[in-house]
Amino acid sequence: MILDVIKNRRSVTPPLYIDKPISKAALEQVLEAANYAPTHKKTEPWRFKVITGEKLTELGVFLSNKYEETTEHVKANVTQRLLTNPQKAGAIIAICMQRDPKESLPEWEELASVAMAVQNMWLTASDLGIGSFWSSPRFIEYFGEFTPLAEGERCIGFFYMGHYEAELPEYVRGDIREKTTWL
């Protein structure tokens, strides 16, 4: 049941990933799920850049260098984490948004569509037994220096993915009744 997948979805970070590649078929299934997110005026603003293999190492170098270039008080542990986390991932999908050139709807609606596409990816990855999490480093705006982006396209985060063996803790949410008003 879909509610079980939703309730059991967790952020699984690179330190928990094991050295096992993610198949192209699994990546394609995750991306196909993204493609069925709701989209106002059918703009389908989601764009993805799939990063695997040696490009993961290159991304780590790029991220750690960009952090050091743009940060006044550099922390060695952050530099190291930015360098090594991509190498631990089986794949990283750069989450990008292509703004409707006609600007026929508010930008927030397109961002919401992209976020819903990522939720579909996350649920599909979880259902496949693949751990994942969304990271949006503050210097994400420089991603166009790593790989070309189309005019009007911008990167809003990275979807890290990896196989894992760890038992994930149960996460209990607050009561929905405390967050709901019936009119």
C-alpha cells in the first residue's frame, strides 16, 4: 500500500551507503516516477542530471572547492564531507528546474512541481530498497560551472542515492489532528 511506503520513507545519507552500484534500470524507474508528478499548465519543469562513476569523484572535488571559495570560515570537516560524500553514493541526480519561458505561472508552482517529482523519486527509491536524501548546499547556484545548464534552468539540489544495510529507526510524526483545522 502506498501509505506504507510513505510512512517508511527515510533520509538515508552517504555514511550509511555500501559499495554496491545502482543499476541503470533502477535509476530509469526512479526518473520515470518523477515524470508523473503533478504539473500546472503541463510545463513539466523538472530536469535531471544523472551523475555516476568517476563523475561522482569530480563532483566531490567541485563541491569541496566551491565551498572553500565561497566560505569565509572554512571548516575542514565540511570540506572533507563535501569531497567524500559523492564518492560514497551509487548515484547522484542533480535536481534542476526549467523555468517556463512564458512565465505563464508563478515560479513557486514550478518549484512545487519539481519537489513533487523528487517525492515520487524518493518513494520509488524507497520501494526499491535504495536509500536517498535531498541535499541543497548553499552554493548550489554554481552548479552550472560543473555542467552546462540551459537558459532558464537552475539546479536546486542533489538527490543522493545508495544501497544500504543499516536498520533505519522508526520515525514518529506529531499527531496530524494538531496540524489540521476542520471548517
